[in-house]
Amino acid sequence: MASSDEVRKWHSDNRVGWNEGAAAYEAELEERIEFLRAGGQNFCPPEREFLTDLSTWCHRAIHLQCAGGTDTLSLWNRGAHEVVGVDISDRMIEVARKKSAALQAPAHWFRSDILDTPTELDGTADLVYTGRGALCWIMDLDAWAQVVVRLLKPGGKLYLYEGHPFSDLWTFEDKEYVLDPEYGDYFNARPIDSEGWPSTYIGDLGKPIDEHALKHERMWRMDEIVNAALGSGLKLLKIKEHPDLFWNRFPNMDPANVRRLPQTLSIWAEKPA
Ligand SMILES: C[S@@+](CC[C@H](N)C(=O)[O-])C[C@H]1O[C@@H](n2cnc3c(N)ncnc32)[C@H](O)[C@@H]1O
């Protein structure tokens, strides 16, 4: 298990990396504002299955690792009365602030490591929403689950829609499933260092890979995710595996082949009343 100093160091490196990656989110600011202004909801089909009737039960939704806030504000468009976004990246939070200001949306933003999410938010969430490339940046999953529990009201729900750990094992560019030399070990329990971004997400930002900040990603297995949730006291209500992707992870593969393996997962859980 990583020491707390290691966890802090990796998170602080990732803050630098994500401040770099935020450039891609800044570039699409106006387009995203128009999307949201038109009532857009940036959710994948599996998410729409779970996130229903928000206007009837969700006063406050807290989005952990909210990035540029499009998905957070999509929760508002889907019926949440107010939304809160938390993210470690200064530039991402600035992008999110600009969006809610343009839309005059009931949103609050916090630039914070998830593990330090301000205690003023404790016990205020009807819904904690997160995922789509979030957990791999968190180096202590038990601490993460404890944050989720402290944010939720009794009876409040967690919805996690995340990349399936099985989906992380394969190379991006191949036409068939080929185990990635680095990511292809399902039982690797250490973070993997990386520079740069996949070509179908963020891209090279106009500079060579070795000029990008060093980041650290940790692939969590299914049992680790479930046990972190159970260990925090959350009651698991439903787990579902999906063939759907949330980004173009395998640009050269036949889509029918992509859908033969699990690509994403949903966890729906509740803080006991
Ligand atoms: C892939 S994005 C999450 C998906 C998001 N829905 C999107 O629009 O892309 C990952 C986010 O996690 C944030 N992040 C990484 N490590 C974090 C940490 N320790 N605490 C809070 N946010 C973190 C990054 O800044 C980034 O915005």
C-alpha cells in the first residue's frame, strides 16, 4: 500500500499534468456553453439509465473530478436543483466557473484534491456523481470512498460510471485486442507513469511528448473498487457492466468487436439512512 506522502506527491504531479491537459477544455469553452444553453446533457446511454427523475429527489448533486464542468452542469439540465464540482486542476475549475457564469447556473466550484474536499460540503449531497476517467487518478481508493460517504446525506446515492478495469488492458491503436506491455497486467498494483495524452483525447497540445508533465495513473481492479465502497459503509444497490465506451478508446477496431468485452461499469450505492 502506498504511503500518504507518496499519494500526495502523485496527486500533486497530476495537478500539474491536468493543468496542462485543461488547454483542450479551454479551447471548446464557447461550444460547450452553447451545448448547455440549449439544454444539452453530456451523458452516455448507461448513465441515462441510472440518472432518472433528478428533479424529484436531487436537490444537490456533487460531481467529484468535475473537469471543465460540462457534465456537472448537465446534471443541472437533467433536473438537479443545484450542482457542486470539485477538481484538482486550477484551469479546469476556471473553465467550469466561466460556464456557470455564462449560464447563470446554481453551481459552486472547489479547486481541491478529492481527498481534501471541503468539510462544509459534508452531509449535503443527494447525489455524488463521478467517473469517466476519474478513479485512475486517485491513488487511495479507501480514502476516496470515505470522502463519498461524508459528502452524502443519509439515504443519498453514489453513481459511478467508470472505465471497466478490463478495458484498460489493451493497446489503443491496434485493430484487435492486444495486451498492452505496460497496462496489460490486471494485477499490477502500482501507478504507471505517463507523459502526453491519447490522440483521440486531448492529443499532443502542439508539443513533443517529452515536454509534457509527468503524470501517474493507477488502474483499480473490480474487487478493489467494490471493496472500497463496501469498506466505507456504502450499501451497494446495483453493479452493471456495459459494452459502451465513453471515449474513442479503440479508433482502429471494428465497433462490433469492441462491444464483445466489458468497457465500462456502473456502481449505484446508497449511504444508509
Ligand atoms: C478524465 S477527467 C474526468 C472526466 C470528466 N467528466 C471530463 O470531462 O473529462 C479527470 C479529472 O480528474 C481531475 N483530477 C485528477 N486527480 C484529482 C484529484 N486527486 N483530486 C481532484 N481531481 C483530480 C483532473 O483534473 C481531471 O479534471
